[in-house]
Amino acid sequence: MKKIYFVFLMALPLLTYGQELVSVNTEPVQELKGFKMYPNPAYGDEVYITTESNGTKQIKVYDVFGEVVLTDRITTNTLDISRLVPGVYVLQVTEEKKTMTRKLVIK
């Protein structure tokens, strides 16, 4: 009977130790207002990106492996994607310290 009681006491601290809370960054996410990206899926060599303020945008395009395959800075609403092969990408747009991330499909 003593062995069962001893095992129970040893297991209890392990169970409570695994329930510690981990804090994460809880800053509010500031998204770009009026964000639109079209066409998606894209069939041509251009994608149009508009926002409410339509300022200068920093663009990063990532492939499915997380590698940056295209970086650009645009002052208009047109992004040249002619260098990208058909596939699925992640498009990250930053304007006025606000960032928006969307999936981009190129056919």
C-alpha cells in the first residue's frame, strides 16, 4: 500500500507543473483598412492591391516553404508577378506600419 501512495505523490507535481501559463504578445493587430487584392487566383502578370489610404506599400511574397521569392515597393496599386511560377503563395503587404497577410494563388 505504501508504494501506491508514494507513486501518487510523485505523479501529482508532474501534472500540476504542466499547467503553467505562457504569456504571448497581446498587442492589438492593426490591419490595413479597405484592403483589397484582385484577381485571386491570378491568371496574368499583375495583381492589384488597394487600401483605404493607397500609400506606398512594401510587398513580400513567400512560397510554401516560407522563403521570400519576391520583394517590391509599389506606389501604385499594381504588383508585377510575372516572375512567379504558378502555385500558392503568401502575400504580405505593409503600409504605414500596418501589415496584412493573404494567400495568393497564381494559375
